[in-house]
Amino acid sequence: MPKVLLLSRQPLATRPLQDWLDHTRDDIVLVTMPKAVTGAEDVLAEHFPQHLIVDDYHSWSAEQAAEEAARKYGVDLVASSAENDVLRAARLRERLGLPGQGVASATAYRDKVVMKQLVRAAGIAVPAFAPLDSPADLLDFVEAEGYPVVVKPRFGAGAAGVAVLRGHQDVTAFLAGERNSDVPYLPGQWMAESFVSGEFFHVDGIMRDGRVVHAWPSQYTSGCAERIHDELHLGSVMLAADDDRTGPLVRMAADVVAALPAAPHALAFHLEAWIDGDGTLVMCEIASRAGGALIAQAYERAFGVQPAREGLRGQCGAELILTDQPATPAVLVGWAMLPPGHGEFVPPAGTCPVPGSRFELLMEAGAEGKGVTHLLDSAASLFVEGPTADSARRRLMAAIDWWNENTAWK
């Protein structure tokens, strides 16, 4: 097996990388952070004796240290397990002359302005958009496109920093938020785009060499940005094979992947898109990593492969488990992350009566809820399965209603 430098900030206690890869303990050089190995020190010692723990994992110095480790151990490949590492892994590959996703491809999948420029040039619909390199750029965009306007970090993930501006007061509030922003108000960091009204979907799967290997669409049951602003649940339900929207969404994913610079190794991807009131498909964005929340787990229930694992294995030179497009999911899956409320958490006393539903508590009874501050903040997770997409959606909404009616926040 090739020797791999693996960049991962994922906790080893919850993401068992040692079980995902076919490599031996001497084939992986793990670059990680202290928080990721807390409580899993025995796993680190047994499975990743060649490791580098970096205190300031997201710093420029961490990238230098990773390169030095790669040269020291003579690695053949560089792999990453999170979106924040996609570009730095690509830079390392090019510095070391190694195969895999290069900087041009990684940039197209991370920088939403570059992404939309390439996708629009390929004839795929995207919202009106513009980079924001100064306050004047935002004011010009508002004057040209009108409200509502969405502002977002160009390299963001998980709806962090996204805001919908519906009037002059919102523009003023956004510009005044510079001091408290995690993303600096500097050229190359922000963008604006027109607000799109319509049904919101995601398409997930595996791509390789500029084509989709396999993929399937799902419909969100709430928007990602709204999840944080309105403290809603986050969830989705897979579409049926005979749904009129399934084919066009999968074809859009294939067209978008073909429009962006290709990566030779297999990678997971996660695309988001709307179908607006006129029935037009409009791309929101795409990432060269697996979808977050419970998307990858739902995909595994339906198709027997976990996209995050498949994408990581592909980067490490392993063969794919699933190499073609299934005609239909084995089961239609829905999922939801249930938001924490405000106050002392009192979970439901009984068992949910909705068939095919399974809850998992992510907060202990009596814990203090502080609402939703991050996309994945949750009191519980929920999976449902159904013989049809309609039944899965009904079961999901019924289970959420049961949860809301039987959960208290004192």
C-alpha cells in the first residue's frame, strides 16, 4: 500500500479512521490536533505510531510542519478528511510532486466565486453573484440586483457566517459586524449573491476524473441558514427513483463536476441546488467532500457505502466498493438533527410510536440548552426509513412533531 500523509481534525473516538483504511499502522502518517485524540490515546498509539499533533492545527505553521513530516517519512499520497483541509492538502501535493487533487481543482471546490464563475461559463444556472472586496461592492450589488441579498464567506462551510440582507438596516448591521466576525473583512474573503426562492436539495456521491461514479438526490426539509437563524431542525429525505426531479438533479451534479477541474483520485462530493418557482434548477454550491450532519450515514443505509469513507479511501489509493450507479436506493431514508432549546433539557419519557424511526440523544438529561449557534448543534439525531419517499417524509415529520410535543426545556 502507498504511504499516506493524512490530515484529519476528526475525533478518533467518533470517526474510526483505523477501521476505514486498508493500510497498516506503518502506512499512515497522521497529522492531527489535540482535541481529536483526547480520549483515544490508545487508538493513536496502536494504529498511528507515526503521528504529528499540532496545537494550532489551522495555522500556516501547521502546514509547514505537515510538509516536513511528509518529506521525513517519504509519503506517496496526501489525504484529508475535512473541508478545511482540502486546499492545504492540494498545496502539499503540488509542493511534493504527488498525485491527487491539485490546487486548481481544490480552489474551484472551495472558493465559491471561482466555482460559480466556472459553472456559469458551462451554461449551468447560478444566482447572480459578485465578490465583495470593499463596502462599495456590496452597495453596488444591492443597487443592481435588489433585495434580498445573501452574503457569505467564499471559503465557508456549514452555513457559517451566511446572512440574508432584506433591507438597508441589514446591510448596515452586516458592515458593522466586522469586529466580531470570524472571517476577516478583506479582499478575497466574502461574496454576495441573489436570494433564490424554491425547493432546496442536495446531491451526494462519489466522483473521479471529472465524472460522477454514483450519486443520489435528497430534499432538505429546512434551509441550512434558516436552521441557525430560526433554530429549526436540519434534515432531508431521499427522492424516489421515479421522482421527476431525481434525473435532472443527478444530471446537474454530473454537469457541474464536468465543469470544474478534475481530480484523478476518487473523491466524495456534496452539491446543493434549488428548483425555483419556474422549475429551473439553480446551483447553490458544491464541495469535494462528503455531506455533513447525517447525510453520509443516510447514504450508507440506502446504498451500503459511506461517502466520507469512500472518498478518504479513494484519496489513499484504495479501490472503490461501489463502482456504478444503483438504479434505486435499497430503502428511502430521512434524517434530522433536532435543535437544542433554551434551559434544562428534559427528553421524552416514552418511545416514539412512528414506525421506522430511531432517535439518539446527543445531550444528557438535565444539560443546559443554549439554542443553535452552529449548524450541527443538536439535542438528538433522528433517522427514519420508509418503503416510499412519501412515507419516509411523513414519518420524518411525524417523528419531529412527536419530539417537539414531548420534549421540555425548563
